[in-house]
Amino acid sequence: MDSSSSRTAQIECRWGKYVWPELLGDEGTVAEATIKRENSTVNVEIVVERTIVPADF
């Protein structure tokens, strides 16, 4: 198993993948489509850069 496979295994849970560090810096709509395709149970919300959000967001 290569390092990318083991990293992916570490970020999956019973319901599928739940973090996407590889999308950091990507366009929001592209990232949203990727996340929805890879785990349809995740609720995706795009937050505009520099927007203040609650700590528990």
C-alpha cells in the first residue's frame, strides 16, 4: 500500500470519506461537486473566503 492509499484509509469512516484535504485551494463549486460525488451523505456548504463563521461550524 502506498502512502496515498494509507492516507485515504485514515480519512474514511463507516459512511465513506469525510475530509478532502486535496481540495484545499480549489474552486468552491468544483470541490462541492467532488465531495457530493465521493460521499452523498455529506452536507456541503460553500463559505466565501474571509467570511466569519462560528467556531462550531
